[in-house]
Amino acid sequence: MFSYKKLLGGLAGLLLSVQAMSVSAEPLKIGYSDWPGWVAWQVAIEKDWFKEEGVDVKFEWFDYVASMDAFAAGQLDAVGMTNGDALVTGATGARSVMFLMNDYSNGNDMVIGAPGIESVKDLKGKKVGVEVGFVSHLLLLNALKANGMSEGDVELVNVPTNETPQVLASGQVDAIVAWQPSSGSALNLVPGSKAIYTSKDEPGLIYDMLCVSPSSLSANRDDWVKVAKVWYRVVDFIKDPKHYDEAIEIMSSRVGLSPDEYKGFVDGTKILTLEEAKKHFQKGSGFSSLYGSTQLSDDFNVANKVYDTPQDVNAYIDPSITTGL
């Protein structure tokens, strides 16, 4: 006997199959920006390693803040963000999961004093240009705390990070806080300026992550595992002395700098091996743990009214793909 239920059931199953094929046919869209730990993806892109691994990806180049905006707008499956900024985008509605650790800043983020400013203690009563509420603000607070000072000892001037070199050069402030390439530009632009505190003084203050939407991670987990495998192929390539110069050539070309210029940026970035990343994914209360560092970022964000409600840090971190490699 002819059954409409069976027919409708079959059509529904066929429709779901077509939809699944349609979803799987879409490449994973990843936003990346001008930071060595994310520019490093260019090695895999140019060498076509994603195809070799059997995963279809599309990398899209942005300015950093624009990349977060694109992720928040649902235009990307994943984006390179700091652990603190992942909380900020999540608090405003665009939740993500940090599943792959690219690096931690190892000197590229700097507090830079104008000529005559020789130490953090020299900033007492001075003006500091910093993008308030961003990771550079957190770096400044840590620098002040390490020197027995507080935010009240300085006058903050809210300056977009990419404008900090010009603001320092103009004499409007006595110091700035910025990350590469803005920090390097400031040092070059202002003769006599110097870095008086950097992220190398507090390893793990700033982790740089690949953050994926929960829905994409759930629907495409096997593909994200493949992306992680490609990443560690990139790391091995960069750290191999035989391939280091080629890697620097590829990365520097992406951002329009000479290889010699770019080597300094890479040296200020602790690109993590798989075993190193696994250690930083372990739960802990200090900066050496992604969990501890992210909790400190959450405390900072709430205290500075970046957002009002504390975030559940554990919900933003999934170490299982990294620990499973």
C-alpha cells in the first residue's frame, strides 16, 4: 500500500542529507590579522597543507578589531583573538571556544616611555596613551602593580593602539602601551624612546588563540582537528633551522616587511609547540595557565566595566583537541 508517511519521511531524510552536504561543502572561514602567531598560518596557506590534510578552509585577512567584528557578525567560523578579547566578544553575544593556542606574547607588547622616561616608576603623575579596556591596558596595570604603583598614579589617555606611535611623537603623552607592529613603529618614530616594560616580563599575560564558534566546533569537530594538525606542522616548520628563513620570508611578505625586520617580531612571540601548549592548557590560577590568565582577564574586564557580568571562563576553553593530538 502506498504510504504518504513513508514518502514524506524519505523526502525529509533526503532534504537533511542535501543540507548536510551543503554545510560540509562550505569551507571553514577563519579570520586572521597582523600578529606573528596568526601570520604564521600563511605558511600552511601557501604550501597547501590544508588540502593535504583533507580540510577545506578559507582564510580572510583583517585588521584585528575588524576580524572580531566579522566574527561577532557571524561572517566567520573562527578568528584569531587574545584570550581576554574572546571574553569581550562573548560577553556581547558572540561566544567562542578557545581550542588551539598559537602563542603567548613574549616582548611584542610594550610600555614605551618618551625620552627621559627610564622606568615604570618614572610614570608617576605622567600621561600614558593606551586603548582603555583592551589587553594593553591590562599590561599597563600589571606593570604598575609590579612596581608598587596603581592606575591612580598615572593619567590615562584613551588612544587607539594603531595611533599610539603618532601620539607619543606629538608629545601629548609621556608613554604609550602598544603591541607590534605599533610598538616597533613608536620606537622607530621617536628617537630616545625605550621599552620600560614588556609582555616578556609576565609570560602568559596575553595568550593568542584560535577561537571557534560553538556551533561550528560541534558540527565540524573532525575538520577542526585537522586544522590543529596543520597548525603544528607549521610550528615544526618554523622551529626547524633548515626552514626558519623560508618561514620568515613567507610571513614577512604577508605583512609587507623585510625578513630582517620581521625576525624581531617573531622573536617577541613565543610560538608554542604541542607539548608546551598542553602544559598551558592545564588548569591553574596563575599566568602560566590559560585558565588562570583568562580568569585574571575576566576580573580586569569587569573591574574596568568592559562588561558587567563575570564570564564563565571554563565555558570558553576546550583543551580536548590539543590534548588529543
